[in-house]
Amino acid sequence: MTDSCNCLGGGYPADEVAGDWTVPIASAIRIYGAGGYLVRFDVYRPDLVQGLAQCLGMAFVDFRAAIMALQGVKANRLSLDSIIETALAGDWGGVVLHNVEALLSVKTAAERQAWLNAFIARAWAKTIVVPLALYGEAAPVSVRTIRLDPSRLPGETLLGRLWATK
């Protein structure tokens, strides 16, 4: 992984972006190493989350689809520990866990805050990236919390939305 991986995700041509929007994330991972990272998006952009995983050379796991959907109506009973269990269970060096906020949403604000704080404070053997669109404001201030500059993100297009549904 390099700081500029030239992978913008979402099928967007490079000239649509003022620089590579993934640089702050790749740089933080290069500097601080394995562990948890919270990436704050201002809006829900599954196309960019998939592109981020590809760009960083990490696995992409849609937590809601892969874990919560299997539980059906009992999904709200999953513990927040299941997020980390999912991240650590895979045979990958790093993972981008998409839609973790689906489980965070059924927990109390205090439980969410405690999980976010513990997630970035603990040393993990793998790199775990959790994108946040709903609870970015609750993310603790840390070198492992990266807020993306919305002006540097590619615009949303029909092609990007279709790419994110594959």
C-alpha cells in the first residue's frame, strides 16, 4: 500500500477528483500501523467504501449483509463484540467493515460511544477500518479517526451507485 494508490473507487475517472481522497487514510495506516480506524464520511457512500477497500488492498465485508441479515429479526441482539469477531475471524491482513452502523444504531448512545472509544484505543493485530456516516460526530478525536474532506470526494454518479450494488 502506498499513500497514493490511484484507486478512486466507484468507477470514477481520476480527473473527477482534486487529488486522491484516500491519501489521509493510507497515510494514517502507514504511520500508525495495524489497529482500528474510524473514517468519517459526511454522507452514506457505499461506492466509495468499496473503492476504499480495493484501494487499500483490504477485504471488504458488508457487516449488515454478511452477519446481521443472517440473524433476521434477532439481529438487534448481536453484541457489539460481534463486529470485532467478524474482523478478526477472516483470513486477511486488513478489512474494511461496511455498515457497522446498522448494529450501532440498535444500541444506546452510551454503548455506541463506549464501543467507538474502545475500538480505536485497543491494539488490534489486523488493520480494521470502520466507515461512519451516521455516527461520525460521536467518533473520538484521535489520529485513528479520519474525517474525509467532502470537497475531495468524487461526485456521486449513476455508475457509482450501480457499482456499489454488485
